[in-house]
Amino acid sequence: MVLNPADNIQDYLVFGEFGEVNPSISDSSTFTFMSAEKMSALFEQEIEGCFLYSRHLNPSNDYLAKALAHLEGTEYAQVTASGMAAISCAILEICSAGDEIISSRTIYGGSYALMKNFLPKFNINTHFVNITKIDEIKSKITSNTKIIYCETISNPLMEIADIRELRKIADDHNLILIVDNTFSPLIINPTELGAHLVIHSLTKFINGASDTVAGCICGPKPFISSLKDVSSGAAMLLGPVMDSVRSASVLKNLHTLHIRMKQHSKNGQYVAENLEKLGLKVFYPGLQSHPQHELFNSMYNSEFGYGGMITFDVKTEEKANQLMMMMQQELIGYFAVSLGFYKTLFSSPGTSTSSEIPKEEQEEMGMTAGLVRLSVGLDNNIGRSFDKMKKCLIACNIL
């Protein structure tokens, strides 16, 4: 959590109205007013501590939003009902018909499908680039460009965005830099590096329990307020409301994030190093062999490591599926999409979380059919878990 020394520590102490150590859950869709003037004023402007209707804001969502803003070092945050809702609202708040986006080519499949297939219906078009090639990014900028969009660590090829350099490009052309930090909360702070807006799928590491779908946008107070504008705000009018009970649940889990991320990273480093020793091609920023290892080192908070996300190649889709089914049978983890759970999760990106990307484009970007994506869990004895994984690799004739 990024703390400004000038901040009042009381901002971080949230009590329930009766002194509970966890804040009360606001179980209400609407809120009463003691004067007609106050209600009229709230429709015209945001008033701190006043609530109108839960689609606009409620106390539970406000508690979580403020905590997430502190996490990312921004002025405020908007919580949403999913990560995709956060991405959609952020883009639609900025872009109008005729505008353009420059996006990393290797991103979550849902984000890709939004920009490739859905937004063109509104004449908002995207140029997909290799985010590691600065000249390629610059070559796609036009007078219509409004956004540079990337993931801190790309899904699933683990490419690393040079956020400082992207911010320079954004400043030179008056663009908004949006960074999805879902894979690397606490590990990298995109705001400190220059991101204007930071997106999270709270469903993943931040919540950590695979029991909630949620998202957030962290950014400057004026932008977050514009999202809630009753007349034109994307989050207000599209209505991606997060449930109060789920907000309270995520807020409680947020307090253990620092502990969990350290263990995810410790286990991820062990698995990545040992998979590479077996001769497999492994994508993980903590490996010396990763082409952007030093770039990552220049940006990350070292106490939190390199994260829990690993991708490795077993050559064929058949081998990948055979391996994952065997690992599930051996109780190493679950053959499932998503990530950030306490148990290890694994899937084959090309046929799951990146299936929205056409096969020819997958091949062009290096996403082979035999890729396996691991979200390494919180195993207390990762050595024992890896020994079981190695036996599965041998049994599937991968080694």
C-alpha cells in the first residue's frame, strides 16, 4: 500500500458505526435526505459523505474505493461489478465515435475482444502493437488517438510494459495511459511510474478467494467523479454496480494482500526456475532468461517478488491438456480459468482466456498451442508440489 507521509493515519482506520473493527455493510439501495436542497445539490455535484443511490455510490463501495486508491497511490477509485466493466467504463468515459486506441497485442482475451470486436460498433478503433517496441507504438499514433492501453505483465506471454517510456509518449501526444495491473498488485505501482489510470480485476489476486467478480479504476479524483456523473458518467449510466456485501468481503481480503503476494511470488520463482532447469521454455519475469528481466527489476518493489503467474510451453495442445488433467487428478491444483486463488490454477490460454484472439494472430505473437498458464498458489511446501508436477510431466512424456 502506497502511503503518503502527509496523509492523516486516521484515513486508514475505518470503524463500523457501532465501533466494529470491520466497517458496517450498507444494505440499502437508496438513501434518505433531511432537506430537498441537499438532494438537489447532490444531483449537481459530488458531496463528500453524502449518498444518493447505490448505482451512484454507497458507503461499502466508498470504503473499498478509498482503500484501493491508497493501494495504487491515486486520489480515488471507482469499484465495478467486474474487471471488464472497469475497462469498458474507463475507455467509454474517454473515447467518442471516431477516436482510436493503441493497445498491447498480448492482453487478456476479453479486453482484446472488447477493443477488436465490440468498440468498432461505436466507431472506436484499436491498433494492436507489440508494446515492447516503442517505434511501433509511435508509428500508430494519429490525431484521433486518445488512449495507450497495456497490462503491466501481459496475459499470457508475460511481456513487460515500460510504463515510464509509455508515459513520455502519452505526454508528447496528449494521450491517456491506462495500465491493467491485475497480475502485479503491490509488485509494481503503475501510478508512480506514470500511468494516468490503473485497472484491476479485483476477482484475482486482490480478493484472492475466487468467490467474487469485481473490478476497479484508480485515478485522479476529477476523472473518477466524471465516471459517476448522473448525466454523462459511464459508470453511472452503464450501471456496473458492485454489491455491498462483496465490497465488504474484498475489503477484508485486501488486508492480507501483502502476505499473499509474497508467498505467490516465492512459490512462482521456485516453480519457474525448476521448470526451466528441466529444459522447458518458461515465461516468467523473475528468470534471467526473460528478455525484460532488467526492465522489470527497474520498476518493481523487490520485497514482493516477481509474482505468481507463469507460462510454459509443452509443444502441443494435446500434451497441455493431458498434463493439466493429470495435475488436477494429483491434487496439484485445478484445471480452471482465472488466477490469484490460494490453490494453483492452470489453463491453456489459446483455448481459454485468450481464445477470443484468432489463431493466426496467436501464432504471430508467439502464443503456441502447447502453452500452459499457471497461477501458482499459496502452497506451504512448494517443493513437494513441484515434485508431483515433475512426475506428471514425465508421465505425459513431456520430459
